[in-house]
Amino acid sequence: MNVPVLRDIFHIKEFPGDAKLMILSSIIMSLSQGYMFVDYPIYLAQMGYDSYTIGILLSVPTFVGALLMIPIGSLSDRYGRKKFILISRLFLLFSFLILFFTYDFYLLILSGVLQGIAFSNASSSFSALLAEKTDSKNRNVIFASNSFLSGTFMGIGMIVGSIPPYLRTLMNISIFDAYRILFAISILLIFISAFIIYLVKEEYKGSETYKIFPKKSKGVVIKLSVLGLIGLGAGVIVRLFSYWFYLKFHVDVNVLGPIFAISQFVTAFASMTTPEIASRLGEIKTIVLTESLSVIILITMPLLPNYYLAGVFLVVRNFLMNMSGPIMTSFTMSLIPPEERALGSAIIQFFDAVPRSFGPYIGGYFFSLGYIDLPFYFTGTLYTISIILFYTLFKNAKKVY
């Protein structure tokens, strides 16, 4: 397949300077996100927490972020996006300082709250600021490039996340101290990422009014918000994937890190192919096709006899489910006017994040009862409903901005 976007990635010097800075900041943060995604649930289990409690701890950041997403999105549209991204890095820094010093339950809750505040500040603001650095001709390419590079470095982070068991043996330290090394790396990466964002010049000067709901794009925002079911489904199992492997096949992060890294590398490459596929099939059909195939793979995973096959299916599932991500983001931005993008994005993410925040709690509860495969079927059902709704609501949609 001819992949022009993949060709363009090797000409990234042609991208606007600020877009390159934002992509660089994003990939630096992705390193930390990679090993935290794989390691954190297993780290909590090794610190003595049960499945139910792990579900609670994983739910906190998303729930807090969801509660704050809309007001912060609106403030971002009014006062500018850059400052809110920088604020997010500050809260994230405090969160990892807590993780570095302790695994006390109540302080882990506080760490999760700080992560949620960071998420709410950065989520919609980053997409809106990056969209400002694009135009209708290069937006798909730049968003796909950001997804490709961030995904690639997230995969590298997952490989880095496999080292705690080795560090424990080689350095004769506790497993807690082995993980503290990863948390220290995260603290350094946050500083670097924040400095790079500081260098970005923001042209958007803000809006004179404070909005609690977008006016021009309210119809689009309402329709996209209906798709929050996919957030609940994702929360129930996706955040617990590594923990499911840990419980079902009894494998540690030194095995899971490479498996998830391969999955992430393949997914990153997939994000670069979707602009070409979308140009042929159309954005809507591309999103529906790839996500539908991923559901079939997902509900098959619990039937597999070993972690090798399950790992292969995980790679294929993530490839299909996530390859349309940058196209979905670009498509959403093309339906919302620039002055409403942060708020509109925040509202859409709110209705995805609220149900998603309860997902790990539900998944952890199923795990605690011994039904570790049930979340796959629960998620598959919700994904299917969401895909049908998306196609029904947007099959005739036209890009405006």
C-alpha cells in the first residue's frame, strides 16, 4: 500500500515549527504513558492491593478529569490553550512525586486526583492548540504524524516498563524501589515536555465571552457526546488489559512490556495508513470498518489458550481499534469552529470520560468475583452499539472548517 503520510513523516521539517514542537512534547510524555499503562495495575497488585481496590485507583483520574473537563475547556477557549497545557504538566509533576515517595492508599488517591486535574487541563487544550498550527490541507497529516510518533514512543516506554523485575535482581532492591526509578524518569520527562510547550507561540487570543456550551457546533457536539458508551466499554477492560494477562496467564511486566510494545508499534504505523484509506473509503466508513473488526477480535481473546496467542490478538485488536483515532480527531475538529474547539472537545470527552471513569471500577469488581473474561463481552456489546450510533448520526456529515 502506498502510504503518503508515512512518506511525509520523513519530511517533518516541512511542518510548521510550532506543530513540530507540540509533536515533540507529545512523544516525550508518551514514553511515561507507555510504561504506566502496562505497569501501574501490576505494580499496585505487587504492592498488595486487590482487584477491587485497583479498579478504584484506576477510576479516580478519569472521573476527576471528566468533572473538570467542561469548565476548563471553556476557560481554555476564553483565555488561550497553552497556559492550560502548562498547568497540566505542573499537576502531573506533583502526582509523580507522590508515586515516587509512597504507595499509601490515600496518597495514591490524591495522586489520581492530580492526574485527573492534569488530564482535564491538557486533553481538549492540546488538540485545539495543535489544530491552530494546521490548515485543512495538512491537518490529517499532522494529526496522524503526532499519533504515529506518540504511539511509537509509547511503545518504547512499554519496553522500558519491562525493566523493574530485572532491576530488582541486578541491584538487589525492593520491587517498590525498582518502580521508583520509572517514576523518577517520568518526573524528568514532565520537566522537558513543559519546557517545549513553553516555547510554542500561541496565536489564538481567546474569546471575550465565557461559554458553558458551544452555539455554532451544538448539534455536532450533542451527537458526538451520545457516543459515550464506547468510553464505558473501554474503561471496563482496556485499562485493565495488562492486569488481565497478569491474572489469567501469570506473566509479569518483563513479558508484558514487549507484548504491549509490539502492539503499540503496530498501532502507531496503522495511524499513518488511515489518511490514505480515508481518502478512498471516506472518513466515516474508515472509522466504522476498523472499529467493527476490532470488536470481533476483542470478544475472541478470552477463548485463547495462552498468552502468546492472546498477545497476537491484542496486537490486531489495538491495530484496528486505534488506527482511526487521528482521523476521528481531525474529523471532529473539521465540524467545530476554531473558537469553540476546546469547549466542544471538552464536552465530547466529558461524556466519554464519565462512563470511562467507572469502567475500571466495574472491571475490577468483575475480576474480584473471579469473572475475569466477562468484561470483554460487556465491552464488545457497548462498542457495537456505539459504532452503530456513530454511523447512523454521521453518515451524511460534511466537513465545514
